[in-house]
Amino acid sequence: MGQYRFNLPDLGEGIVESEIAALHIKVGDHVKEDQPLIDMMTDKATVEIPCPVDGKVLSISGNIGEMVAVGQALVIFEVEGQGNEVAQNNSVEKQETEIIPVKEKSSPKMPSAKIPSSPKPAPVAMPVMSSSSRSFGDKPMASPALRRRALEANIDLSLVPSHDPAGRITHQDLDDFIASGGRISQPKAKKRTAIEEIPVIGIRRKIAERMELSKRSIPHYSYVEEVDVTEVEKLRVFLNNNRTDAQPKLSILPFIMMATLKGMEKFPECNAHYDPEHSLIRRFSAVHIGIATQTPNGLMVPIVNHAEVRDIWDMATEMQRVTEAGRTGKASREELSGSTVSITSLGKTGGIVTTPVINYPEVCIIGVNKIVPRPMVMNGTDIQIRQMMNLSSSFDHRVVDGYVAAELIQYIKGLLEQPATLFM
């Protein structure tokens, strides 16, 4: 038998270390080649590492949440044959040594001291039981008939003082309690003192690191504008009623994505990354739209790549595909990296105003709030109920001036309020 040392492979993108996100094996397991071994988390995605050999697991280099460097031993297996390294003989040869028994030294016999017997305690009178000496919830001693009587009167027997030396409650005790205006039973809320400590590992750690990096390094500038989406909602309903079976059902998001695409083409300074280390702005001709998605493991941003070549139906189809992959943990590294602008929406729980955090190293994020019907003045005098929605967006003020940010949102507003222009 030999040992096979399996080192953490290079996961790409210049990654030098990765976090153990899940362990599918444990020490002592017999494993087969290609079965799931360990899930490693990078800055972009979770990568499932398959088992390289058949063998027995001898050791694992860390636990869930711990970091492992590329090239460091990840798992050591016991395999048939020599393996890829000479097995270290950790057994210790037994040395034949003569065991010489040590004679116990006998202690001088001490005279035994006679322990005087303790005097018998004097009889003590049993204290009279009172309601204060019985905590709430303790079961008091009482006959079934008395318990039934207290239950019908909605009285907590633990509050009734007893005059019996043994603490038993009598009918007379209950009569005295009622006559004195005793309290009706009221359950008391118990104070909570438990503290749960939850390790910040896996995706939650990555989210925390990314949010901290974004807020610490990017001077955020937020801009909020209301948008009348009545007409685009009518168009959405019309398109859904006339779609083919192969076409997805449209939400408001694909229309906002189309408007964002046109906005990035008109204001390319917002479709960019900022590299502070090299004082460099990278403007992109392609528009890769990240869609902030809540998953069971936390917030992820799957990407609709090359929005500039997609129509409204293709945009919706790809958005549904990548967001579902993100929710189920099946999104690839390519589907989670490389966005040039992001959209975040909480749907019906979107509130009136939000202050979205920029997805570093992007310089712009479009926040979508909920749609609410509101009375609006039209043409100066006419009051109509319109479908209104706010766009709450944030910008990197190092790259995008406030005036440019306002112009972008006003341009997107115009496209959504006149939805025919989205397709022109």
C-alpha cells in the first residue's frame, strides 16, 4: 500500500488560496475516482473538486470555512501500489525493555483517630409554604377536586399560599386567596438569555468581504427618480397574452434591462470598471448585466452576458436561466464574473427608496423599487391613477459625476415611459 498526496489545484484567475465550502468525505472513507470530494469557494464561484483516485481517506487538510493555499496538500489517500509519494512509516518499533516493578514503600501505620459521632439535629418545624417560596411553573400539591375548582376559576395554584406544614393547598387556602382578591392566573414570559454564535464562512464571508470592500473604497453617490410605468406595464401584459409557448413570461425586469442597455450605450462612462491601483478606467463596448439574486446561501450576481445582441425574449430567457442556476448553486464561474453594470430588485418588497451597494469594481448599479398605483396630475388638470415606480441607483463618484448619473436615470425613465423607444 502507498500514499497519494492530492494538492489543491490551480482554480484559475490568479487565485492563490480557496476556502473549504463543503466536505463530501471524511477520514476513513473508501472513495472512488471522480466522486465528489470537496467544494472549494473562490471569489467568484464554488468549484466541486472530484476525487483523483480510488483509495481510503487518511487525512484532510482543513475544516469547512478554512483557507487552503494552491499547491497545499488537500487530501492524502491510501492507495494500492506505491502512490505518488513514499509513505511515511509512522509506526514506532517496539523496544524490548525489561520492566522492573517498583516496590511500594510501606507507610508507617498511623493510629486511627476515633471520629466522634455528630449529635442528632434537633427537630425543626417545617416552614409554612407561601406563594413567594414557590416559583411560577412549580406543580403545587393539591387534590384533583381542588385542581378542577382552580381551573374553572382560572386561578394559578402556584400563587395560592398554603398553611399546611407539608405545603399542600386546601380548599380553605383557595377560599382565603379568592376572598383576599387574589390574582387570576397569568402566564409570565420567560426572559431569553441564549446567544447563538454563527461562523461567517462560505458565501456569507464572500458577501461580507465584497460589501466591505465596496463601501470602504467607493464613494457612493445615490440618485432617486420616480418613473411612470403604466404604459410599459400595458405592453408587458399585451406581449404575455400573445407570446408563443417557446417564449418566457415577461416581468418588468427585461424591460429595465433593455433600458439599461440603451443607457450604457449612450453613457459609456457608466459601463465601466475602475482600477484604483493603476488609476485606470476600463470602459466596455459589450454590456454584461449582473442581476442581484437572493439564494438560500446569500446574495449572488449571475450575469446576462452580451445584452447588446439580445431581444426582449432572449433577455428574459437568459435572465431566468442564470438566476435559477445561481439559486440552485449550479452557476459556473463564467456566469458569476465579468459584469459591467448590475441591476438589483426586491420585487414587491422593494420599498419606496433603497441605497444599493455598487458591485465592485463596477461604477453603477440600478435599483428597482416596487410598483404602486398613485393619483398623478396629467396634462396640468387631469388626475389619473398611474402605476409608479422609483429607480434608486448608486454611482462611483470618482468616475461618474452627479450630473451624468442624473442624465442616465432620466434617459432610462424616458425609455420606460415611452416603451416603443425601447425597440427603436
